Amino acid sequence: MSIDLGKSTNKGTALLKLAHQFQENPLFKDDYLSWFFDESIVRYWQENPLNLDIEPTDEDEVFQRIAYWYIVLREKHGDEAIAFAIASGCQQLLLLGSGYDTRFFRLPCIQKNSIVTFEIDLPKTIEDKHKCLIKKLGTIPPNLSLVPLDFNNDNLSQISEYGFDNQLPTIYVWQGVSYYLPQESISHFLDFIKSQMTSSSVFVFDCCSPWMTFKNDRIPGIISHVDKLKKIGEPYLFGMESDEMANWLMNQGFRDLEIWQQDDLEAQYLGRRTLPNNMWYVVSAKV
């Protein structure tokens, strides 16, 4: 398995999810990801689906296969977390670092319950996504707001200008972002999220272990991965062991913590444990 993920991690993540759609039994069905890719790319995956039965030939392919399964499993877990939160009374969805997320369109619970959805990402990503949606739909749906904000430099409270109501129970989803930020920014971000959450709100995010942030011999393919991320200007800056993360969150006032290592997700959705548990993990919390 070897896929060129390009020069953007958010587009690369979307590409892996697109490739997953042409597997025999995908964990989630996404008919909207193709909106963000050239027809030739979609056609390529239709005609050349991933063969996951072939063993990786080197450590780089091992890493990419693990990353593929983590992204797919994380997406499935996030979908279920959103559905459960909405069933429990959450009335808004805030996708932080949304990239090319399609949940607003593809999750029945969002459409059925008219859940107002806010997607935050860097201005360049939001501009590109806006163009793609306008090209496909002619307009942005009324319950969807695309919010251009930089987690490092902008005041996140600006989301209120787009109609976000922090008095409503909300599901906050923050995927594929924390490891690209310095710890100080993450601390400020967690403080902000906690200040916005009602007692019925839910916060779901992911993080990685410190071993993902530097070259070492414990993570297969990490040496090449570190170099690739540095080359495109998106290096991992932060990692924390899951037990440390749990203590940090509790000290900041979060409660009802659940932490899923990637092999936990694999066991939940695939009925097996083959993925290492020292790379990425998913956290959910309340206040």
C-alpha cells in the first residue's frame, strides 16, 4: 500500500477516506468526498481499489497502512459519537479543523434533526471548500457555516459572529489537529472549549503519543513520516501519553473521560487487534 498524499494533510486525510469507499465493506459510506477531487482521481480508485491483503514491503508502507486504518476508524467513531450526542439532546455541531469533512451532508441524524453545523479551519482550506460546494450546489446550505479561523492566531470567540450559540448543548469534534499545535495553544484551546460547553455538551478529539513527534525506532516508518511532514510545513509539535492526557483534562475540569487507543477502535469496529497502541488515540469528555 503506497499512496501519494500530496502537500496537505487535510486533503491527504480526505483522500484516504475516499480510497476507503471502494473497499468491499466500508465502515462508513460517503458519497460526497468526490466533490473535492478531480474526476480522474475518483475514477482511479474505482478502477484500482486498495488491496489490503498484500503485506507492506517496507516501514513506510507499514506506517501508511496504520494511518489509513486509524483515519477510517476515527471517522467511524466520530460518526457514532455525533449520532449519540444528538440523540442525547445536542443541538449544534462544531467541527474544529474540519478540513473536507462531509458529515453535514452524509449523517442522517444531522439532516433529520436540522442540526446547525459550524466548520472551522484555516482560511485557505475554508476558501477551497467553499468553492467546491458552490460549484456542486450553487449555494451553501442554510444550516452550514464555514468559518475561517487560525487556532494559533485568531480569537475563537469570533464563532458567535457566525451564529454559534454557546448556551445550546453542542457536540464539539476536533480531529487531526492537536498534534500540529504547540502545547500552549492546546492549553488555551481546551480552556476555550471548556468555557463554551454546557453540562450536556460533548467534546471529542484525538491526540498522539510523544513517539510520533520525533525520529525513533519504536514507530515503524516514523523517520520518513517526520521528514515528509517537515517538508510540507506541517510537522507534529505535540504528543502526550494517554494517561497524562487524562490527568491533564481532569485537572482542567473535564469529566466522564473515555480514551480509545487505535487498537481499541480496531477491536470495536473490526473485531481484531493488530494496530499498535503507541501512536494515535481518541478522547471524549464532558464538563
